[in-house]
Amino acid sequence: MNGFYSLWTRPSGEGEDKDFAMQDYELACLLLSVASYERYNGRTRLYADKRAGAFFMERGLEEVFSRGICEFTVPDDIDPKVFWAGGKLYALSLEEMPSVMVDTDLIIWKSLGRQLKDKSVAVIHREELNPAIYPDPGSFRMKQGYAFPGSWDFNIRPANTAMLYIKDNDFRDCYVEEAVRFMRSIEHTEDNLCPMVFAEQRILPMCAAQRGLSIYSFCDRLEGLREQDMFTHLWGHKNVFKFNMDERRSFIRRCLLRLERDFPQMYKKAAEVAELKAYA
Amino acid sequence: MAGRFSWLDRSEGESVAAYDKRINELEAFHSGYAFLSYENYCPEFAAFAVYTVWNDEFNKKLTDPLPEGGFMIHCDEKRAIEMCTSGHGFPVFVKLLSRLGRLYVESYVMADKEVLFDLYFNGCEVKKPEGLVFMETELPKSVSLLRTEDDTLRSQSTGSCGRSSYISGSFLRGSFLRGSYIKGSFIKGSYLRSSYLRGSYSKGSFLAGFYTSGLSGSYLTWFFGGSSYLKQLFGAGSYRNVIFSGGSFRAGSFIRGSYMSGSYTGRYFLTGSFYSGSYHSGSFIYGGFSDVMTVSYKPGKDGEAAWEHEPNRNRQEGAVVRRLIEELGYGLDLI
């Protein structure tokens, strides 16, 4: 099963004139993620904008992804502050289905084959409809001419797409088109949470329901995420790595130790990268 | 205008390596203030969440500007009260680190005159104290935060302070042990903090770590064990106190904590102020729980315990668990 990652650097806030650099812990996690995915699931590709692509090329990491690096762009009218994960949707539109979209801070430790067999759409877990995060769609200020499709059921639980599997291009197109239409139709806002998660996590299950497709989720209960042994997701823990160097060092060393033990070829590449050399 | 911290900029013609070296050899310096309010203090665990205010010019030079909240120190209640009543902020010193020309904070200390407190970021919540007072405070004569990157303590470490990025040995004992990786068959101490901690025997009054995994042995006892992610607490210790622990608890004669999350398959005694997860069995389970859900013991037909969860009406079920999972991630112990 093919898999893909995406990196869109505009949300990082650094000017176009500056070089983009992944943080050392982000890179360590991504390399471990790719190594594990390629071993247990299949070939990977990175969709990267120009600056992200240059980052990998300069470090000789383009071969890490067995299907290579594919340059992609996100239109200028997508606000990177509001739709910071919008790059994922544009990358998804380019990838041939069936495929698995994997966040760069997510590691999949096992084969997905058995669970994905006969599934149309699969996500890592479902979300509760917390109104603070998923408000009534009527609260979004939309541009004139936009209307939510009448067939959408706003009571459907959102789906977390840190890992997303879609079987066919047809449904992929439906989801991406609606998400992009929403992102382009919202009036300027400072809210950098609710519109993003609406586009990414709510439109997906509503489109699926519209087409009569059911979504498989690996964990139905949030608590279950703590007990499973299939996924590692850094999520908000990245904030601790930003400001706590002890934790950061420890995490990177653990990633490298795991690479050295289980993925020696990837370890060799990681150990040569300037960002990770000090930890190897 | 040059600005007070312009010396932190990379000068023209200065190579990245030279800049890294210059920054990494800097002594710690005063960069902000910490403000304390007793409402952010937890006497049970001697944990004090502090509100920090950073010099804006300095903060903007960092790769990731420091937040106001999320930092913590540890001190006893008497000291906490004294500091809260002082009416002013306490100077915070930082030791900088530069990697490939990017500026980070290596470590932090908060100073109360000559007494230094280890300040660290763990993302804890803090309420902004009212009436922040900025005034000249007495600064300590010297603050040495220089660390030895690859300092390694092996086989045996006994002393009042052990601080290293890697500590490993068959016998580790000290009143202060801190390391990003601590492993040993015998660990004993009054204060121990590590991001990775593993030992077959451990005893002490304070234990904290982000990934405290595989803490196992025939004897295991901590007055306070705090971990953002603690998994697999094995053994037959007589007393355990766990706060902010997630993961799977398996087998134990007594587990007690103010927050515990995960699955429990042990059989003896479990008590806490908040518990969530899935539970399988227990011969005696007690909870005076008021947050999110109520947990109670109910004998089953076969003599094993069953759990009853009553969602708290005042709070959305799962909200706390969601926040913890978002902030701490999940599956980090699988690496």
C-alpha cells in the first residue's frame, strides 16, 4: 500500500527569502516514520513545496522516500495562518488512490493491510463533536455565493486524519473539492483552529455519508489511543520539545537508537544529516 | 538602535560554527522574571507552576519564542508561601544553546537571592497572577548552568547531585538525580527527574519523567511519582502515588493517584481523584472521584470487580482525556 507525506512551509511563518529547516526532532520522527512505513506497508512519497524540497535535497535525503519527492504548490489565496494543514489536501489531490496519507509526526508501526482490506475510507480515530472546536457551521462567515451542500449531516462525528486511507480517486476528488471550496470561500478570519478542522475533519465524513460510504477508524475511543501499539503521534508534545532540551535530546536519541537497531540503512542516512549528527 | 541583546545576533562574516561556539560558551544570563501565585502551587506534590515574563527583545531572537506559561519549579510549601508574599517577580536566568545557527534555551533557573530553582518546561497550566510587580531584585552572584554534554555516570553513582544526559548503573543513589536517560537495577533518591527512566528497584520521594516506562521490580515505592506518560508499572510495592500517568497499569498491590488514565488489570487496591480508561478487575477499588466520571467498585458474580462509570454532568465527558492526549501525544513509548 503506497503512502505519502506532505510539507508545506508557508505556515511555518518564515519568509520566502529564508531557508526552511525542519527541527531536529521533527526530522528524526519523520525518518523513523518513513522507515517503518516502508518496511510494513509500502512505498512512500513526499509532496513538498520548493523550500521543503530543497531542504531534503541539500541533505541528500531525497532517496529516503522510495517514490521520491514531488514538488507541489498551494494557491496564494489559501491563508497559511488559518489553513495551516491545507497543504495536505492539495497533496492528497495529486496522489493516486488507494494510498495512505500520513502526518509527518505520526509513525505507523505495523501493517495496515488486514484492517484496510475491503475498506473505502479509514482514519486513525473519530472525534467528539465538541462545540468549542467544531462549532455550528453557521458561525463561519462565508463569501457570497457559497452554501453548504444540503445533504451534509452536521451531526456526524469528525474524523481525525493524522492517518487517512482512501480507496478510490472518485471519493478523494469529492472530499478535496469540497474542502478546497470551503477554504477559498471563507471570509478573512483570525481563527486558526475551527475553519481548519472543519475543512479537514468534518467535510470528510460528511462527504462519505453523502455517498453512503462508512469510515473505518482504528480507535473509536480517545482513551484507546493510549492503549494501542500501532501508532505514535507526537501531536502537541512537540511544544515540550521546543522549550525543554532534555526532553528533546532524549526523544531524538530514542528515535536514532530505534533506527540503528531496526532500520540500519535509514540510520546511516540520519547519522549523516547535520541536524542529527550530534545525537548519533 | 542596537538593542540590549544585539550581541546575540550573528555578526557579519561570523560563520555558523563560530556563532554556535560563541553562544554555547556563554554563561547563563538574566532574561526574564517568574511570578508566583499560591493558586498555582500544589502542596501535595510540591509543584509550582510559574508565570514567566520574558524580555521581549531577547525572546524574539529565539527560534521558538518562549511562552508565558508551561514552566514549573519544585519547592516545599514554606518556601512557596514566602516567595508568594514577597510581592515581586523572581529573576530567571537562561543558558543558551545554538545549533546550526539557531538559538534555543538549553536550561533555565529561577533565583530567589542565592537560592536557585530548576525551572523546566512541561506545558503545565498556570493562572496569570494579578498585579505583576517589576522591581529590582537582588541577583545571585553567579549562576552556573554549564553542562557537560556527554557526561556519563556508570556502574555506581552516589551523591547529592547527579546530572547527566545519560546515567546508567547497577546502583544509583542520590538526593538529586537528573538525566534524560536513567537506567539501573537499583535507583534510590529523594528527587529524581528524567525523560526516560527504567529500573528494577526504585525507591524515593519524588519521581518525574515524560516517558517513564517499564518501571518494574519486586519493590517499588515513591512518595510522589509524576510522569506525563507512565506505562507498565509492575511490582509489588506497598505504596504508590502516581499523578498524570497514562498508559497501562498492570499488577500492583496498591496504586494511588490524583490522575490516572489507561487500563488496569491488577487486583488489589486502587484509589485516585480521577481515573479514566478501561478497567478489568480489582478486588477493592475505591474512588472519591469528582472529575469527569465517577468510578466505583461493584462485585461481580464471579467475585471479580466490575466498574461503573458515571459521567459528570458538569463537564463534557472525555474533554480532559482529549486535552491530555493532544498535549502529550500518544504511543511515544513505542519508539
